[in-house]
Amino acid sequence: MDLGLRGKRALVAGSSAGMGFEAARALAAEGATLVMSARGEERLHDAARRLAADTGATINAVVADHGSPEGRARLREACPTPDILIVTCSPPRMTDGFDDVEAEEWMETLETTLVGPIELIRMMLGGMVGRRFGRIVNIGTGAAKNPHVMRLLSGPARAALANYSVAISKRLIRDNVTINSILPGMFDTPGSRTTFEARAAKNGTSYDEEVRRFIDSIGIPAGRFGDPADIGGFCAMLCGRYGSFITGQSIVIDGGLTNSVF
């Protein structure tokens, strides 16, 4: 299927691993040129090299923290006129309860998961509107729609970002600019592997045992964690020719855990 993305310019912030990397891979496979960014230099450059070798895409890797003004300035310099903007980041740690987070950690999380994405969007929107083409996708968390105490650091900020995205979407669609949020559940990413391998080491179990225990405890109907490539492919679809009439949506992809009729 040709999504009509060949030659489009894409900035994928937070793309050195996991869902961000798979979003970059899906866009590269469709012929987009990429700027990939992340905070960790070694992992980012390794990811960009692998992706360029696999797809033949033109890729520029930029080490930047989009949660900081300096990082956003670097991204704007590297990719001032993207057609596509995808923003994600490693999820904040899982929390144990309402008293588990101090103010400093809240502010750090908000800079990365709320303020940073909003400011990147504001930087890039004028050009998209002027060219009458733009696709923006925020990859957040299912906890934005289905709150859970273990996602206190992640859910509230991503819910606010989804709110912002919906609020501005109705004005943008007339200029062929769409903005949507993908809200994933539990996926097999480097971040989740680190979390559950640490649990296994603490409990004297295995990674697979800890994942199975978690799946059973929260009741994921699919009975497994998701494949990050599914998120990447869905991002590409939203950015392509068949996503032009989808905007202001917060789409949960979580193996059936969160359901509603409307």
C-alpha cells in the first residue's frame, strides 16, 4: 500500500528505540526523509544507522532533549519545515501511590511529556498551515484515558496533551493539517523490558513470569504485550493519504483493555 509519503519531511522526536523508532521505520519504509532525535547519543546514532541501512532512507540524527528550549531550538534548526511531526519519549517510571511523586519530578515529567511537545507543535504549525499539509501524531499512554495509580507520572500529562491536541484540531483541518494522539497500553519496548527485568531480579523470577503476572493482574484481553511495530505502522497510516479525514482523535491501542461503545 502506497501511503503517499515519498519525499515528505518527517521529524520524529524520541525515536532511538521502542515506538518512536518503529514510527521512524514505518515512515522511512514509505520513502519519507527523516530527522530522528533523542537524548542518548550512542543509542540514537546506532538506531539511525540501522534504519538507514535497512530502508535506504535519508536520515539525520540530532541529539536533543525536546523537553528543553535548547533541545527544541536544535530540532527547529535541523528540521525547520517538517511535513510530519511525531513526538514521544520514554515513559516515566511506574508509581506506587499518590505520595510517591515529589514536585521536582512532576516538573521534569511535564517538561518532557507536555510542555515540550506543545512547544514543538507551535514551532512547526505555521509552516504546515502555510503549505497546506501537515500531520502531527503524539504517542502518549492509554493511562491518559484509563487512569491508573501506577501511571500517575504519565497519564495526567498525556491527558492534558490530548486535550490540547483536540482543542486546536478543528481549526487546523481546513488547512489540511491533522493532529491526533495514539494512547498505547503495554508494549514490548526497551523501557518495559528494563522495568520487568528489574522486577524479576528482585523477586527471583524471570522476565516472562513477571510479564505474565502483570498481564493477569490487570486483565489484558489479548493476553500479551503489544508489538511496537504496530504503533509505527498506525502512525504512518495517520500521516498518509488515508489519514487526511482523521483529526482530533485519541486512539487507544491496548489489546482490548480499555473499551467503550462511543
